[in-house]
Amino acid sequence: MGNTCRFVVNAVGKGGETYYTHFSSKQELDQWVSENQEKLSMDKLKIVDKNKQRNPILRLFSL
């Protein structure tokens, strides 16, 4: 069984909590962020799209 997560979320809560989770679709990600928006420090929210990080060599040439 392969790795099916696409979005990885690393966030810090307003009370100092840390959140690390992953989602397979943009809809799931948007729903989680909207449900937890009042708990999260939005300036410390980091979302990584794994599909955009697949080929680092091609990223070098696109600069």
C-alpha cells in the first residue's frame, strides 16, 4: 500500500500546541483548517504540497 497523503500540515496553536497532520485532498485540508482556525496561530501554519516537491531537478530549471 502506497503513501496517499498529498498535503502535510505543521502548525502551532495559540496555546503552544503543535499540530502535525496530513490529508489526501484539498477539500479535507480546507475543512480541517476552517474547523480549527480559532485554535491555530495562522502566521505559524505551514502547508506543504508533496506533488509540487516531486522533482527538485525540474524546480531548479524552472527558476
